[in-house]
Amino acid sequence: MGHLRDIMQKLAAAQGPAPVARPPDFLPAGGSIAAYRDQLQRCSTAMIHYEWTWLHQQLEDLQLCISNSAMVKALGGEQHGRQLIDQGEACLEALVQECSHSPAVGL
């Protein structure tokens, strides 16, 4: 077993550090709030509620991340973390506006 561990450690050392994966942006592939709003208009009430919960959780997580230097590095830097927070807040604002047009959603 010790021999296998040595082999695995050598392989890991030869590969170098694992690449840092940046979290995805909030906005859809189009990259605009208008595209996000278009998607919201096609969502069911249940999906709107899910999106509301998901956005709040992601924003909370990002706020925690930017207060920790190791997590800031994993985010791709503080600037990228702040951009993600700005995008998330813009999406949340769009979601609130979309729901104001449809009182049945009840957020």
C-alpha cells in the first residue's frame, strides 16, 4: 500500500497544482440582463421561487467568499467576485421587477 501511495504522490507532483475553477457568471449565454428577463418570462411560478432562493444563496455565499483570501483566489480575484455579486444583484432586481408584473408569483 505504501508503494501505491508513493506512485500516486509522484503522479500528483508531476501534474502540478490543480487549476482553479472560476464560478460561472449569473447571466445566461447571451450575457445580458435582457436575455435573463426573457428567460424569466418563460419560467413557471415554481421555477421563479427556485430562482429567488438560488440567487439569495449564491449572493450570500459570494459575500462570505470575498471575505476570505483563499476563497478570493478561487473566485478568480476580488474584482471577479465583486462582478459576480453585481451580476447577481442585477438578476435579483430583474426577478423582483418581473414578479411585480405577476402578483400570482407571491415573492
